[in-house]
Amino acid sequence: MNGFVIAAIAMLIATIPCGIVVCRGEAMAGVVAYEAISSIVVMVLVLLSEGFRRSGEFELPVVFAVLLFGSGLVFARFMERWL
Amino acid sequence: MSIRAILADILLALAVVIVLASSIGILVMRDAYQKLHYVTPAALVAPFIVGLAVLAQSGLTLDTAETGLALVFVVIAGPFLSHATIRAARIREKGDWRSGAGLVHGSRNGSAEDRP
């Protein structure tokens, strides 16, 4: 287990407070926490790919980062009026 | 342990501290407006530091380029998402994002009937 894997585990632990906000906070606060979790998960995927030295898995965070943008905008748009 | 590995570990520790502090800030702050301030370090600063750590560890490789691409998407998306989220929060609260728009339609809270 190298530094990258340890950092990935620590960042996953850091999503727990955000998860509490998603589950127990009000709706807009949940969206904010969701955006933070998405950013953290992209970093976790990068760190795990580097930590385990798997070159093929570096494409996963790229795809996830693109989806993060779209999903965040969809949530924000729906939260404006419909949810 | 090489100097590159030590540098990478220092950068990773810094990124983890930033992400942990941001996450606790999101938990502790009161409303969405305040919580949103704590997303920025996790969405802008920490990805940049993680990218530097990968660069320090691996050098200029295809993996580093893909890491940079992913983290550039995160860094670009962050401000747009923050703006969209704060706009949505204001529309939810006031009925319109423009200043004083809720008052024009007769209600400060901007209920669904008041919206244009």
C-alpha cells in the first residue's frame, strides 16, 4: 500500500461528512454536498489508478469528470423550480 | 525513498488535509450559501495538487496526461456548478435570481404563483 492508496482511502473517509449532509440536510445543501462528493470521487479514482499502476483505469476519472459537470447542472436546474 | 516519492507524498498529504477540511466545513456550515464556499477548495485546489503529485511520481507520461485531463474537467466545472447552484438556491428562495424581483411580484418569498 503506497501513499496514493492511503490518500484515496483518506479522501473516501472525507466523503462521510458530505454524505451526512446529503442524507440529513435540506435539499439545496444536499446538492452542494453532492458536488463536493463528485469532485472528491474523481480524485479518488485518479489516486487509485496511480496507486495500483493500472494505466487503463485512468480513463474512468476522465469520463466521470465530464459526467460530473452535466449531472451537477441537471440537479441545479431541477432544484430551481421543480423539486 | 526517492525525492520524487517524498514530494508526491507531501503533496498528497496537503490535498487530503484540504479535502478533509472542506468536507468538515460543508458539514458544519448552516445553509447552502455558506456550504458552497467549502466546495471550492475540494473542487479547485485539491485536484491541482493531486495532479502535481501524479506528475511528481510518474513524470510526463500518458497516465499523467489523462490525470491532467480529468482534473482540468473538474477544475473547469467547479465555478460553473457553483454559479448554477447559487442561482438555483436564490430562485428557490426568492422566485427569481435578479435583485428585487420577488418584491416586484408582490412577495418577498416568490411563490410559484408570483413567478413570471
